[in-house]
Amino acid sequence: MTPAVPVAVARRIALAAQGFGKPAPAAVTRRTLTGVLDRLQVLQIDSVNVFERSHYLPVFARVGAYDKSRLDKLTFEAGSEYIEYWGHEATFLPVQTWPLFRWRMDQSREKALGDPDSWACAHSDMLDWLRVELRENGPMTASEIEHDANERRGPWWGWSDVKIGLEQLFRWGEMVSAGRGGFERRYGLAEQILAPEILEAQVSRSDAIRELVSRGITAHGIGTLDDIADYFRLPSADTRAALQELEDDGLVHQVRVDGWERRGKPREVWLDPKAKRPRVIGGEALLSPFDPVVWARDRALRLFDFHYRIEIYTPAHKRVYGYYVLPVLIDDLIRARVDLKNDRKNRRLLVRAAWSEPTADAETAVRLAELLQRAATWLGCEDIVVEDKGTSSTALRRILA
């Protein structure tokens, strides 16, 4: 009979696998940061900067205040042991992981070049020109490349043909990130950036997916087929086949989790036998909307009974909670959510709204206030302003006052 795991235990396994529940380090060193990056495997990149860029937040959630320039050295500088690729969405990931996505690169190229109506086929001259331009001039950002087609079209997120071409070659693995200037990606030919052992590594599709599935279950601790496949955006059928192989080798075990059902039947769940099972998880954390703990909204609902949707693209009058709302993890439960804005000009942290969850207890507002104070200090804010919106805004304002 398949062993049963209570959902509270599954939740603590998942949080421990993600690096929660440890005491904050006395000092955040380079080794501390690489430990977080290697544990997560992927650090999702997002351009929204209303509070703080998303890739900085999972590190803050796990280790507390740290010098962001140290993370920049690991993620923005060429030649680092971390690189960018579409690992989940756009992500920073260990450079040794890059060859595991070669099948995805090949698949993207074959799909684009196999369609005579695709952008790549229609702009093959542009792609050839970009290859020559970077071969002759070295790594550059899109804005540094001079070309008649290097002009944005449409609204602010519109891309020029130069940018589209660079991104196409990036997806194919011909170009890689050579660091960033500000927040703009610098593109270089793969042979200009990658060490020969990375560039020349050949991993079969099945072996690569098996390794990614193994890393995904380690990062999850416990998860369904959908959870594990989603971590690296893998095909479900290939993920299931890899899980079966790993199970045959004793590297994962099937269990069932109370309440995890689909259409009235228990879901298949896999457990990393090496995963820790802490009895308690302590501490407070602000979770980015793109933190692996909550980026799969169905998993967040199963683990925390927490219904979460990001409302950035929702018209203001239709938003329920706010523009950039972060879940607040206290111990092993999500007990609140806050809509935050960093008013950099006036050095203020604005709490546009603060909401308590049904799991909130008598200490939630106090612990949230302390967490916000730590976040404000980390961001260089001198004041916290709580606006009058949300079920816990009044209590939070009183505590902070």
C-alpha cells in the first residue's frame, strides 16, 4: 500500500527542500549565495521593479539582508559559474546545467526553421548578420548594435528585429548571456563565453530530462507529476518516464498526500527519500510572485490552502489585493499578503495594502511588521508608510508607529 503523508508534513518537507527553516547566517558570504542558487537550481528573472527585482527576493527570503552587488557578480558578470537560459522561464542557473537544455535548443531551432512562415525563416539574413557582428565585435547588448531594424515598435515592451533575432539565437544556444549591463542582457556567441567542456558536452535528450527530473524532485522534496515537470518546464510524458526509472533505481518513492486529489482520486506523488522532514519550520519571509514555493499556483493551493494570482496585468479597478502582492510566509504557513512599493526617491517603503489570511494568529501582525522593517533596512528605506487598505493595515500601522 502506498504510504500516506499528512499535508502538514508535506508542506514542511517542501519548505525544507527550498532552504527554509534554517537560522539566518551571521554573515552572508559568497558561499552562502552559491548555496542558495545551487539549491534552487533556477532563479527566475523578471523586469518588474516596483518593489525589488524578483531574482533578488528568493535569496532575501532564505538568508535575510545581503549585499545585492555580490549576487550581481555571480549572475551579471561574464565568466561566472551561473548563466542565463530558459530553465523555467528566463532564469539564472548553474552553467553546468546549460548542456542539459541542448535538446530544448535543438527543438526550438527545428521548429522555427521547419516553418517557412516563421520569423526566423523570413529574417535569415538578419540572423546571419548578427552572428557576424558579434563574432567581429564581441559581446554586446541589443541597444549597442547599430542597425536600421534596431528600433522598438509599439508600446514599451515592443522589441526591435535586432532584439528578436538575438533572442532567437539565444533560445537556440548559439548565443548566451555574457552578463548584463544595468539590467540589459549582453549577448555573446556561445564559443566566446563558454568553456570547451560546457560547449562540447553532449547529453542525450532522455538522459538530460532524467537529470533535470532528479534535480526537480530534490528542489521540491515532494511533488506531483505536474509539480516536478513544471520546475524545468518538461514534457509530462518524459517526466513520468524519468520518474519511473528513478523509482526503479530507488531514487524516488511514491507516496500519497492527504487531500491531494484530482476528480476524487488521490494524485500520484513522489518523494525524495533524502528529503529532510523537520518537525517545525520557523521564521518569516516575503515571497516573490516568482519564488519556486508559490510560482505554481495550484501547488501553493495544495500546500498552503492559499489562492494566489498576480494582478499586475489586471485593470486597477478589478484588482482584489493590489498591484505587486507578495505572500508572507510565517513559520510553515502563509499568514498574510502585502502589496509593496519601493519609493526610492523618498526612501520609503510603501505598504499599499496588507491582508491577513485565515491562518493568521495573534502574532502575525507583529511578525509582519518586524519583517517589513528588515526589508526596509535592506532596501535602504528610512520609513515605512502603511496605506489604509486591507484587513490588517490598521493593526500594522499601529505596530509600526
